Amino acid sequence: MKYLFDTHTYLVKLLSILIILSLLSCELLSKDDPDFADDFFHGPEKFQYDPNKLPVIGKTTEQELLGMYPRPWLRMTFRKPIIKEIMGRKFEMKKIIAYVNYVTAPLPNGGYIGMDYLYFHVFFDNNGIVQQYIVDHKINEKADRNSPWMPGKFSNIYGKKNWKNSELWPESIEDSRCYWAQRRDRKKHRHSEQIQCRYWDPVPVY
């Protein structure tokens, strides 16, 4: 009887330890990297663009931009600046703040289709000064899946040297990988810790 009692006690203790470890694991996975506490990726998607309110390259600060447009959709910060060349301007990219606006329309047979998409990406240097911005405006003239996207009237993109159509800015996909490589909580957001970056080695995850 003592043997059975001891076995039961051991199993109860083991189960308790497993539960505690599970709770600790969940707590760690839910923890955001404090070094990037100001960054986010799911802001409002109803940005009201005003062509008369634009940053001045080499002058406008982050706070001045937020004074014009206070509710970004995305903010990404890099520990170390990345050398970029966007639309003929070369600079050190330390931070990106972005805004988006999506307009959709119903399809005759159900569902929705995009009609007017505007992406406004602003790039800052290590001193928090705007170094470049992109207004990528696309419109769909018909609520039809086969209707091609056309440049909108607000687009300021005049050249796409070394810039793929699938990218939001030149090498945006690679830059995004490098962004996550520097975050210890990437497993929480990406559901994977495996990632490569051409600029630096990935940091260990939590």
C-alpha cells in the first residue's frame, strides 16, 4: 500500500510540475520583446491621405509626422540602420512608419474585391529625420476579378530600379526578415524562430 501511495504522490507532483512548465511556456511565448515596445503591425486601415500634408525630406521629424497623421498602421525599428536606396536617394534606414487605406466593393456573385489601395511608407534615419517616403496608390476601375490594377493619382513612384512588383519598397521582404531576426519574440508573431538575415545573425528567441 505504501508503494501505491508513493507512486500516486509522485504522479500528482509530476503532473503539477508539467502544468507549471506549460503555464510558464505560455507566459514566455506571450511576452513581447521590450526592446521593440513601440513597434506594431495592425493599426487602422482607414488612412485619410492629404496631398497637401507631406513630410519634407531631410527636415520633418517623427513627431512632426505623427502630428500630421497620428494613427499609423505600422512601425518598425531596426537596432542598426540599413543602407537603402529608394527612388534615387541613398540613406541609412533606422525606422519605418506606414499608413494604409483600403476601399473594397462587393462582387455580383458574392465576396469583395479591392478597388482603391493606398500605402504611405515613411523612412527615418538614426536621428529620427525623414529621408524618403513612398506613396503607392492603386485603383481598380471595375469590380471584376479580371480588372487590372492601375496607378492612382496620388502615387509618387517614378522608378522601380531593383524593385520587384511584389515589394512595398526595394527589398522590403528581405528587410522584414532582418527586422524579425533581431526580435526575441518572433516565434510568437511568426510561429517560427527560423529566419535568415544578410546583415546580422538572428538573436535567440525566448
